[in-house]
Amino acid sequence: MEVSGTSSILVVDYHSKFVEIRKLSSKRETETILQLKTIFRTHGIPRTLVSDNGPPFNSTGFKNFAQKYEFKHQTSSPKYPRSNGQVERTIQTIKGLIIKAVKSGRDPNLALMEFNNTPKYDLPSPTQMLMGRSVRTLSTYTRQQLKPLFDTTKNYQKLRDHQQKYAEGPKRILRPLEVGDNIMLQERHRKWVPATVTAKHETPRSYMVKTPSGSEYRRNRSHLRPRKFSVEDSAPTSQSSSIPGSQAGTAMDDNIQDHGRPTSENRRAYDPRENVAKKGEESSTSPSVRTRSDYIRPLAKKYVYPIKQAVRSTLQASLPYHDNCRHRQHRLLYRQKIKQ
């Protein structure tokens, strides 16, 4: 998290929503691990630590740190910040809190302390949920306010019920995918490419997919769409053609005039690059990749090129010939312009 050009690491407790912030002198893994150790020293080692996939959480040093401190490191789905929505929402709230405190000339640390000591949703404050009592702040006056008057375990279910109340709403339920399913993968906004599911990731609603180019990605279910055909079925196949060159050219011309572009049958039956075939000869090869220019080139040779050649010959014949060096240079420049 960056606020006013300062990098910090934010940690929030999923049970109590208690927030801890530590400033980072650098974004290296050693500095991040050091600040996490200070937080663990105060609150203990968590069972599970959830983070994004960026550095330094994807480094070997952080993996060794998780093994040494015996906690499970779980990462959110790439390009899907909502899978770690608790932290993302907390970052927005804390950023606004710090910016307001700095603009008003107040201490951001006191603002964060009051945030953790304020009750929310008709429930005890995050400090009371985590520590069993309130902590002393500038708003706390008596010792009675600092005594733990309740058991924090009784409020956990009430907090879960409150979260479930807002979670149950109109939502789209996506069908789970299986290994080997043909799907469409969203790479960027409005760009979908074919892919195949290779494995289910341990994170809920997360899958490992592979594209025809061989690249493997990990994506959330919301970025994957089932499809009814495979990449091999949609790829063009090479077939032998028994249509003579002249007949194939006629069929291709009629098809362009009627529909604007060749159909799949004419693509496979006619190869414009085999235009040298004479009448009576048959073409037996078909390229795997064809473009629109391949079909327009024979028409250009038949109609456009003769007209250009006639105009060029007429202009060259009308040019006067002089032995003068000046007129000879003018003539050469004019011919180069015609060729362009």
C-alpha cells in the first residue's frame, strides 16, 4: 500500500477486522518479512496468511519464511482482487483515513488507533474482539471502559451472521469446470482466447488453464467461459482439390461478387498461389493459412495491372528525348515517380 509516496504493508485480522500497518524502507522481501515478524511477535503466528501474487510474496525467501514459521501462505487469483476483498476494502478505508488525518494536521497513528477501538455493526470494536478489552486512547477516560466485560467468542457467530446477511443476494452461480474442458480465457478486456482446463487449483473457484500456444495461466472462474468445440475442430484442414485452375477462378470470382468474401469450401478447393496451373491441370495442394489478399491478387493481375501498364507506356512514349543532361535527369526522376 502506498500513501503520499510512502510504501507500507497492511495486515488485517479476518476474525476481528483489526488493522496493523508498518512502513517499508524498501519493497524487498527481507524488509517485508522483518515487518511481518514484528506483527507476529505482538499478535502471534496466524494459521493462514492471504496475499496477492506480486513481489515479494512470490519469492523463494518468503516461501522459506512461511515454512519456518509454520503457517500456510495462500495467494489470491491473478487479476481478480475480489478474491482477497477483505484486504482490498480495508486498504481503501485506511487510505482515506490517513489522507484526511494528514490534511487536517492530525496524527495518523491516533486515527488508526481510534479506528480499531470503534465498535462496528452493533458489535464490539476490533480491539475488543481481538484482545477481549478496549485499549486506552484519547477518547477513553475511565478504567471501567478498559475492563473486558464479555467473552469475545460469543460475538463471533453474530459477526458471521451479519456478513452472511449481506452475502446472500442476487448473484450468478457459475458451473464448476472439470479437467479437460474446452473453455474461452479472458486475457484482456473484451479479448477471449481458446484454452483447456489442465487442473483445479487448491484455491476455491480457481483453475489452471493452457492455451494452444503452450502458455499456462491460473485464473478465477469468472474469467473462464465454457465452449462446445475444441481448437483442433476449428482449425482448417488440408484437402486435395480436383477443380481445374480456370473453373476454380470462376467459382471464386462469383463467390466474391455474391457474398463479398470466399466461403470455406472455396478456401479449401482453390489455392490462388497456384495461379500458374494451365487449363486441364489440377491443383493438389492447399495452404494451411490464407489471407484475403491471396484471393484478390488474381483479379488484380487480370484487370488492374494491364490498365496500369497501358498508362505507363503512354506516358513514357510522350516524354521528349534530349541529350541535354538537365532534361535527361528530369526524365529519370519522372519515370521513378511513375513506378512508385
